[in-house]
Amino acid sequence: MSLTTISQVRNHLNRFNPGEGDLRHQPIRLTSGEYAGLPHAHIVSGSETVKALENDQPNSETLVLADESVTLNRTTVVPDTVVCAADSSLSIIYQENIDFAMDYIDGTIRRIDSGTILSGSTVTVWYLHYRLYQRGIDYMIDYERGRLTRLASGVIEEGQELLVDYRLGSTEFSDSEIDQCIAEADSEITQIIDPAFRESTDPALQTAATCLTLAYLCRNTAGMTAAGPADSDRFASIWMDLAQSYRETALRLLAWFGRETPGFHSPQLT
């Protein structure tokens, strides 16, 4: 019987895993033939958007704002770059979140009823937008390790800095990986503790097993990270430090359950 469970280990993983959700605008610089690492691994397949600022000249559109949102010609709008005015001469400039609202994910704009833009008004909008790149044409991505490389046949320039949006799952570790590390931790603990405690349900022993499992998981992640590009060394070092911290905690707790060390007895007079 294992001293800890997948569920107990996951309770601790939540502390250093960002959890399921979207990560946006993560910077990365790509060069040909080399992988560059993102801050996270185990990215959800197909969830990434790789983009870069198209140019520093804003797009200009004239449109009518009524009661429904209006989709801009370029939907990949750069946040905080929108200017909305009554006309191209900028005679009246409207305020975002007071007169109008932007949805930067969908690339839409709408008037706010309480603002100064009347329903049916014609406005002129300026904004910057991102250029999107295509997987398999401009870049390749390693979802498991969280890294990208530039393809020479694409349009991403050598050394160009990009921004990446992507989604993480609810955890960076699979059940099978955690279960394997639990087995490794149990095997090591068996060699350390007194046999009398092998079936113990003492909470301290369970905590020790959980911490040692976490140490194995962090060690495995450090090894996988170190096998990536050169700029991954720093991330690998962080994982190794975390592994060492968990291991030290586990061994400190296991010391209370250690095997008795044979000692010398005082001589007896006969």
C-alpha cells in the first residue's frame, strides 16, 4: 500500500502550477535551428497563437456605432492602442471605457450608452494590430516541453521577438507520471524506515511520502527542462532547488521512523 495518493500530491502541485487557463502575450525570440523555451511546459495542443506587431503605422477605419458591437477589419488588435474620434481630424476624441468599449480578443468595438457617442454616430478608429504566424509553415512547437523553433521557409525573421498566447491544462503532470514517482518514493522510504512502520498511517509519514514524491516530480521536470534550449538552464535550476527543498523536508520527517542503529552495550560484571 502506498503511503500517499495522487490526490494528496495534486493538492501540493496546485501551489506552483498556474492551473487551467489562458496565458497571453508571452515574449519569445526565435532563431533558425534552435528551440526557445516558454515559461511553461505541457501546453494544450493547438491552443497557441504566435504573433508579432505588424508595423508601427496604425490602421484607420470609419464605421457606424449603433446598439451592436462592430467587428474591426483587423481583429488581432494590440491592447491600449485604440483611438476613437468623431472624425479623421480628431476634433472630438472619445474615451475608452467611458464612451466606447473594446473587446481585444474578438477585435470588436461598441458604444457605451452612458457615454457621449450617440447611437448611429459615424466615428473614425485608429489601432495597431498583430500579424499571426502559422504552425508548420512559420514555426514548429513542442507542446510537451513548451518550446518553439523558427522555420527557415516561413516569414518569421531571424532573431525576431514574438508574443505567444496559449492554454495550460489543469496540471502539468499526468496521473501516470505522479503514480510512478509515488512508487519510487515508496521504494526509497522502505529502505529508510523501520519495518514496523511500513503499514503505519501516521500523518507525518504520509507527509514525508508526499514530499518525496514531489521531489521526484520536480527532479524529472528539471531534467526535461535542461534538455531544452540553452536559455532553459535557469528554469531547470529552479526546479532542482524545489526538488531539493521537498527532499530535505521528507528526510527530516523520515528520521523519526528510521531503523534502529546497533550500538555498544556497557560491559556487565559477572
